[in-house]
Amino acid sequence: MSFDRNIKIAPSILAADFANFGAEILAVQEQGADWIHVDVMDGHFVPSITFGPETCKAIRPHIKGVMDVHLMITPVDAYIEAFAKSGADIITAHVEAGPHAHRTVQAIRNAGAKAGIALNPATPVESIEYLLDMIDLICVMTVNPGFGGQKFIHSQIDKVKKLRAMVGDRPIHIEIDGGVTPETAPLVTAAGADVLVAGSAVFSGGSVQNPAPYGENIRAIRAAAVAAQG
């Protein structure tokens, strides 16, 4: 998995047809998706319950590129190895999910995956200052985690700008998760983001039988983002 700052669109399967994940994943990839984003929720750290390692293992053969697994769970450390074995290329844990974020990042890297750290909207960038030389991705939550389809929180744009300055020349992706649309994508890419997670904005209007809208949605988000990228 090489590093570059080209815009990447990562559809979240949280917005896909749960009964048809394999076909949905193939459809969005054929329509231009770069990564596949898997939102794992435990009903404890966030209100909803979604997927576990076995789901990731089942969908891995359908994913041609990067499987980006976002763990919205606590405790998180005990489950890292299982998600790594399921085929996750990137495992992202929340800095708020436990007392020892440094240990969590170490565990992800030791399990053979790229390490991501996620920040909730109220969490300051300073909380990860001492992790920057250990991580591969920072996920900025631009909604409160737990549900799809929420409205974008505009205060997070300044957070992205601060993070981009902190990252400097380090090979760290800045990912945006929540409320990404053709209208909000240019705001965050202009601030320094390069990975855009989009659920309903990608899957809206389409289906496995009619995947063309997926491509239209992905192209619209990408075009708006690329035009604004610094």
C-alpha cells in the first residue's frame, strides 16, 4: 500500500444493502471507488451495532484495493488482532476509546496493519501530537460517530487545517468521515484532507442492478474535491 495525496473516495458500506455486501462492494469499485470503508460499532462507544471481524473476513475477497476498518468500539485493543486477521489494511481506533492510545497504535502496527487514529468533533488535535511519528492515517469525524446520514459539522474544517500543519511532510493520510457531499468535499480538501468517506452520498439513488448512480455520485464528489485540493 503506497502513499500519495491524491484524492481517494472511500464508500462506507454502512449505507449499502446489508443483504448484498459482496455485490455492492464490487459495484462501487467498478464505478470508481478507491477504498472500501467499514464502520465497526459496538453499541457502547457509539449507540449503534454493526459489524465484526467475521463480516470483514467475508467481504475481504470482494475488495480489490484497501479495506479501511474504522473501529468505533471500546475496549479496542483486545479486538485488533482479529480485525487484522480478517484482512484489514488500515485499522483506525479512536483516541477517546481508551487510556493508552500509544499502546493501541503499537498493537495495530504489530498486527501488520496500517495504524489510524480517529478524533471526535470535540477532541482537540493536541491529543495526538505525540503519535504523529507512529500513525499512517488521521480520521477526522465531521459528525458525531454512531449513525450515517448526519449533517456535516463545519467547525471541523479548522481542525483539518491544524492537522495538516502538524503532519507536515509525514506520510499520513487525513481522512474525513461524516457528511461528505459534493458541497462539503471541497471545504475539507482545501483544508488538507485527501481521503473522503462517503456513505449515503455514494449509495443514494443506485443499486446493484442499477449501479450507474454510484459512479455519478463518486465522480461528483471527486471532481469537487480535486478542484479545491491545495
